[in-house]
Amino acid sequence: MITARELMHTEVVTIGVRDTMDTAAQQMRQRDIGALPICDGEGHPVGIVTDRDIVVNCLALGRNPATATAGEFAQGDELRSVEADTEFGAILALMQQYQIRRLPVTERGRLVGIITEADIAHGVPEAQTGEFVEAVCEQQLPARVGEPALGG
């Protein structure tokens, strides 16, 4: 059975909790990536900051990216991760259930890799790829005024 260790990227660029959002943006630009895991001083993942976080949760709210820290944007208890020996089926289920696009992989709590949507898409049969992407990307939008709620 395929495990997280076999799916993950091991060369993961991270940012520290005290690094600024400006530093995160510069790292993303230099490396042509859209997200960085946020790690504490001991290498434990505490969140993920995305390019969208920088724009929507920092700039659009009037925060200064030169002083706002990545730690302020860490998801805390909401961050989901898997151990390196987690099997593919459990990874797939977790990513679908919580609509996760980037899943940190840990070993004894320390970050050792990351699994992305693209990694999963390559790991599932073509027929399941659409289901996976639909489940992860599905938005839980509120019903518009005058329209019935979904499932209702």
C-alpha cells in the first residue's frame, strides 16, 4: 500500500512563526510556489500560509505585511497533518473530508514533507481524480436570499 512517505515532496520550504508576511511573499515569489508551511522553532508544523492569505487576510484588511507575522495567520488547532507511514486511503479521505489542498507530513511531530492535490491526482485512478478534486474544491456557500438551501 502507498504511504505518505512515497507521495510527499521532501524538499519543503518553510517559514517560521516570527517571519513576516512580506518574507513569506518573497519566498513564494523566488521559489514560484503559492504556499509555505509555518513551523515553530522545533520544526513542528503549526499552519500554512498561502498567497491568498497574504492578499485576503493581510493586505485587504489593512495589515502591514512587513510587520504581520506568519504565526498570526497559522490555523492552530485546525491544521491537519499525517504521519509519514499513513496509508493512501486515509490520506485521501482526510483531504476530501476537510477540503485540504496541501497536507503536511510529519515524523514524530516534525515536518518531513508535504502532499499536494497534484500528488493525489497522480496517485488515484483517472476516474477518481474528478471526484477528489470536486470534493476538495467544493465551496460551502450560503444560499442566496430567495433560494432554498442545498439539501433542503
